[in-house]
Amino acid sequence: MNEFIIFGIYVKERSKNALAVQNLLTKYGCSIKTRIGLHEVSGSFCSNSGLILLELTGDKSEIENLEKALQALEEIEIQKMVFKK
């Protein structure tokens, strides 16, 4: 691949949507090189929304299929960054 592809996935209502997102990330796991999960946490507070950053690799059609599957989920926002090598 001649580019770096990064997805930013904003998950609203994590408690309701996490399982569907996790199932997709497992299904397309061989295309995920790096995964970072971020959500606000402090003391007795744990945010019900979160951000997942993915660095993707491999077959471009699989990456496109993952993107389409994520976009089909409700309460999920996805942003894509592509950097040419």
C-alpha cells in the first residue's frame, strides 16, 4: 500500500453501540494495524461516548468494506485521513 489510512470513529452511546462496533472490528481485524480507544474518565465519571483511532493496512477493498459497514451503524461518525507515502 502506498498510503497511510487512518479512521477516526466517534461512538455515541458506547453502552448501546460498542458491541456492534466491536463485532465489525473483529471481522476486519486483519486490516487493522493499530487501534487506540479514547474516552473521558475521571474519578466516578466515565463518558458514554468515545473515540477509536484505527491505522489500516492491507487490501483496499477490505478497508472500503469496513468503512461502509461502520457508516451503516447508527450513532457512529467516521472520519478518514489518507496520507500518501
